[in-house]
Amino acid sequence: MNNGLLVLALLLTAVTATAAALTRDPVRQAAVLALLGLCLALLFTVLQAPDVALSQLGVGSAITPLLILLTVRRVRREEHSDELAAGSGARADRPDRAE
């Protein structure tokens, strides 16, 4: 039973890691990365490393995807404000001054 569970956890981790590598959209990639963190936590639990599994749950499936989502949101917001500034003739770095 333990070997079957180990093989299943390894396969699940391999499939999820491949999906994370092949995903191109950053928002979807963050979601797949969170799922990969869960799979790795499961794998560490099966390998009898509960402390590493808990760390993986916190960092790999919660904090890292959250930071990716916040970064994508900020970049998209800045791109949107640059587009608006270009359309109105104002500079993006100084929206209070028009050229």
C-alpha cells in the first residue's frame, strides 16, 4: 500500500509540474503552482517528512502563488495606466503633468 501511494504521489507531482511548466498565462500558472505545492506537500507526507510538508504548504501553495498574482496585478495595472497616459498625452511617470 505504501509503495502504491508513493508511486501515485510521484506521478501526481510529475503531471502537475509538467502542467505548471507548460502553462503560459501567469494567472493560470499561479493556480497550477498552488496545486503543485499541494502535490509536493502530499509527497513529503508520504515520504514521512511532515515538517517539510507543512513548510511546503505554507510557502509553495500559499505565499508563492499569492506573490505571483499580486505581481501580475501590479504589472497589468501599470500597463493599463501607461496606455491611458499615452492616449491622453500625459506621461505615465508624472500623471499630474501633461506634455
